[in-house]
Amino acid sequence: MTIDKVNVGGVKYSIYLKKNLIEPDSHQPVWGYTDYARSAIYIDSKLNKQHIKQTLIHELVHAMLWEAGAVDGYNDDKLVNPLGNMLYSVLNSNNLKI
């Protein structure tokens, strides 16, 4: 993956690939998480290329909702999962670069 920064609602988020990613709050292994205070997205580098892209899109949906002020939905995976999956599908099916 060549993306290292992305602008979300005027905020530049840095993207980091790290092995054996652990979510700080739950202390559970995860594919990715977003640190809003640091404007950073972390993705497990051990994932295959497709899953890295899917996880990036998923985390970007979290960040977009956060930056949009959607305080009731930004961390709701029942909302984020389908939005992320559909956005990934649209981008991938239309050969848009991610």
C-alpha cells in the first residue's frame, strides 16, 4: 500500500502498517483502529493486500463520521461495516485507486 496520509474533513490522518496490531482500549487483536486524538489510522501489516484495503476503507468511514460530528455513529460497527464494505466494493469494482 502506498498511501501514507489522507485528508478527512480537513484533517490529515497518517496511516501506519504495524504487525500484530492490538487495539489500545480493548487490548484485543484487531485488523485496524483509528486514533482520533493523534489523527492516525493503524492497520495490521500481516493482512493480505485486499484486507489491508478493506480495513483502510473501514477505518476511513470511522474517521469520516468522527470528523463530520456523528457522535452517535462514528464508533458503531453496525453502521460502519456495511458502509465500509459498500464503499470498498464501489471503489474496487470501478477500478478507482485505493
